[in-house]
Amino acid sequence: MVISNFMTLASTCAPAIHPDTLSAIIARESRGNIYAIGINGHHKLPRQPSTLKEAVAVAEELERNGHDFDVGLGQINVKNLGWLRMSLSDLFDPCKNLKAMQIVLTDCYQRAALRYGAGQTALQAALSCYNTGNFRHGFTNGYVQKVASYVKVKVPALAPLDAESNYQPQKSAQPRSAQKKQILEEKASAKSNEGLVDAFEHKTTGVRDAFARASGFLSER
């Protein structure tokens, strides 16, 4: 079963964790399946439970047989039940599972912040801690990178252009090499035309006609 009102649930049950971080962890851990059970080691369930009753029954059997496993949305490890003061059935409740996630991740983040300072470095170390219990192994096993891959870049909503701004895209500037080449070509052209008579020049007097233009100017047009 996948939750449909995640944002409301997140703000109610785990308000201390940013929804983007929370959803990225859940996407990696359980893909949003509230009855997900993951067995650590080489064992694997033939299929995931589809009801609360079935999920609790499977989890209790795994616990009796001494398996190490994770439960629910955030895949909370059963070894944390005593610390969290929760039961197996509690962890299949979406809100209680998010609360458990908040407790575990906040504890990891607070300890990471003491070492690395508040911010992204501490958060990444906290994610490693959430997955492996320490600040390093979650990087070496790829967990931190995989969680981060679920955080998508959000393109903002497009606002109308201001009609009064008359915005025009700026033309890209020419490279310095192209500018230098153009200047040299213009100088060479001007020098080669120094001895030429303008087409509008009066040959008899040498005075330029009122409509005459420099040859360099005409070549640029």
C-alpha cells in the first residue's frame, strides 16, 4: 500500500525534516510502501505483505527466528524498537513510522553537526548514519548518493514578461581573438584604400560630393 497524502502526513508526523529529504529517503528505502519489510543479509521475502495483518504476522515470525530486518516507510530497523519505544505494529503505521524516521535522522544529524557543522555535509553524514550507523559507510556503499539522486531540481513557475521592460536576449560577445582579427582586417582595408578616389569625388576640384562616404564605412555596411 502506497500513501497518497504524503505532504500532509510529513508536516504532521515529521515536521522537523524537510519534505524533500524525507521523500528521498522513503523513495530509496521502501518506494512508499507502508508494509515494506526488508531482511538484512542474504534472505529475502518471496513477496511483500499487502495488508497490516499480514505485515505484522511476517514481522513477528522474522523476529522470533532472530532475523535482522527493517520495517515500513523509512525501513526502521527492529533493533531500534526499544529505543524508540514502539512495537512492530507501530512501525506499519505511516505516521508513527515517520516519527521514528525523524527521531533516528535527527539524532544522527545532531551528532554529525557537532563534528562537521550544520549544513549539507552534516546532512549527508546523517544519511550515512541512518543507513549504516556511522558517518562513513553510507558513502562507500553508495547509499548517500542514491538518496540524493531522488531529490530533483525543481523548475520554478514561469511568470509573465513585463511588457514595459522590452526585454531582448543579449547577443553573445565575440571572442577576443575574433575581435582582434576584425580590427586588423579593418586597418588593412583602410590602408589599402588610402590612394583610391571616392566614386562621388569631383575629379576636377578634388572636393568631395555632399553624398560621399568613406570607403571603409561603405564596406562595413
